[in-house]
Amino acid sequence: MPKPAPKPELAQLFAALGEPTRLSLVNRLRDGSEQSIAVMATGLPISRQALTKHLKVLEAAGIAYSRRLGRETVYRIDPAGLIAAERWIADVSSQWDSAIDRLKKQVES
């Protein structure tokens, strides 16, 4: 019996991670620290406005969240989004492992 298609939220999450700049931002935030846009912009070949747009996409996908700290907005990884992706990948992997095991048994018999 086929599994239902992934929820749109999961598709949005993978789409957000599929863009190289956003994946780079996740990598910069992976230590769990909060970083301002000014700090994250250091060394990036994009404007702060473009950076903010990428961070908003990550936030909408449930991968990052922001909060005001004085006059700045700081961003941090939201582990819940990444855990959801990890669970989905593990589920798909398990399905393939089961299918391969059934095929192996059929071939061997």
C-alpha cells in the first residue's frame, strides 16, 4: 500500500534547504548560536536585504526562528524542522530497506 505524499510543510522545508545560500546559512547557525543579520552577512556575496529574504524562507519552513534583541533581529536554528526532515528520511529509508530485504529473499528462494 503506497504511503501518502509528504505534507506540504515538509516539501517547503526541503525546498528551503535545497537552495545553496540557505543551506550555507543553516551551516553557519548549526552550532545553536543566535546570530544577527550583520554577523551572518560577513563574507557573503549578497546584500543584507537578500540575506533577510533567505532567512525569512528558512523561518517560514520551520528551520529557523528569529527574535528581537535590542535594535537587531537575531536568528537561530529551530531543531524541530530539521528533526521532521530527519524522521521523514528515516521512514523512506526504512521502506527501501524492507523492499530490498523482500527482493533479496525472493531472489534467494
